[in-house]
Amino acid sequence: MKVLKAILNFFKSRKVQIWAACMAVVVVVAFGIMSWVMVANKIVFGNLTFTKAEVVGGETIYTDIRFDFMPKLIDVDTISFSNDNENFTYGTFQLNNNRRGTNVENNIIFKSEARTLEKILELLDGSRKTNAFSQFFAGGESGEERVAQSYTSDWEFKQAGKSRDADNAVWIKIVFDSPKFIVTRDAIGKPWRVETYDENYTQPKDENGKAYGWTTSDYSNHIVNAISIPLGNVKNAFTQQTWYLSIGSHESKNTSSMSCTFTTYGNYYKLFEYVNGIDNASLL
């Protein structure tokens, strides 16, 4: 009893109360600062870097090229999609980009398609953004983004877009209007990394004038013509995602041929809900 009374008297002490209040303030401020730093630590997947080597005056110059592997509206020709909405009778539908202006600006259907296309890109862009705070408490995945050998057929890709409850696969396919990205290959010919497309590319030479790296024709045959993304199995969480890349020359596109995959991360659930909710009426 005396011990309990002594403890109560200790905590009634003015000095102890002031000390406890100060410690509480310190803890609150410390955790507040940590939380603010984690919230401010933005994570955007698809922001990539590659090192470009150039020989200038006999000296090799290395430059880090930073770029965003995210289709911009101006670079997109069409977006095709498929969903499992019973009020959507088209099966697979192609959205046309309205960026060309005067040819379609008075066409109501084209305008509606363009709005839907733009919304898909907005949701795709938002789905790859998070911060360290959200990742810490949500337990989301993140890791190295990479290109891998695939040669996936169109049928296999659509199977990847099927959920357990869906009769049809839910997916989007973004087709580029002009060359924007290429996929380079390593020393043994396997896909290695995504780079920005250089329309003035010529095969580089070393300080002795000997050519190395890609020939100009090899370079122009590895353009990313389309990005296909299965959505049927996405979860409402930040997890690993797979983009299927159609590679080839810009002159002879084959967007159903998927040469390799790009592994990235994001929460595509809102994108899935939007695409799967598109019906006949929403395209009018």
C-alpha cells in the first residue's frame, strides 16, 4: 500500500508532470516529422534512367537520361479495351484520339471516345503513384522495374486479364502514333531495358572509329509500338504489375505480337473499375 501511495505521489510531482508533457511533445513532434517526410517521399513507378555513351572529340561522354515510361496523350493513336460489362455489346472496342483537331472536333462520337481515352490515361498515370507513408501502412510491394523475355501470344495475354468471375478478359491496349520508346537488348540478345527513341540515331563508334552497339536498322526494329495491360486480376493494393510490349518497326506495326514484358508496380483497381464500367451509353 505504501509503495502504491509513493508511486502516486511521484506522478503528482510538478516536475514529473512537466517532464512527461515535454516527452509527449517530443514524441508527437518526432513522429509528425517522420510522417511528413514519408508522405513527402513521392514514389512514381515508370520514371526510368539509362546511361547514354557518346564519343566526342575522342573522349567517351556518359550522360544519364531520365524519362517517364508513361504514354502521353499526344503520343497515343488509339486505345483498345475489353471488359466484362453485360451492357457493353462491342466485345473489343477501339477508342480514337481526338488530338488531330479539325477532322473530328465536330464529331460527337469521336469526342466521347477521346474523353474516355484521356480518362484511361489519367487513371493509369495516377495508379503508379504512391508515397513511403502509404506503402509502410498498406504493406504494398515495390522493387526493381525490369524488361524480360516473353514472346507472349495474344491469347495468353487475354487469359492473364481474366478474373475468376469474369467470362471475358478485362484489358487495355495503348497503340502509339509515333515512335516514343525502344527496348534495347543485352550482349546475348535478351531484352534489357527501355530507352527513349532517338529519331536521329546512328550507330556509335569508339575513339578509333570502330562501330559498336546497335546498327541503325536493328535500332529502328525495336520500337515500342504498343503497351498492353491485363486488368482482370488486379487488387485494391499497390502490387507488382506486368505491361506487355509490342516491339517492331514503326512502318509495320503488329500490336498483337508481344515480344517482351515490363515489370512495374501500382494499384490499378480504379482503372479496372472504370474500364469494366464502360457501357454502350457511355460512348455516346
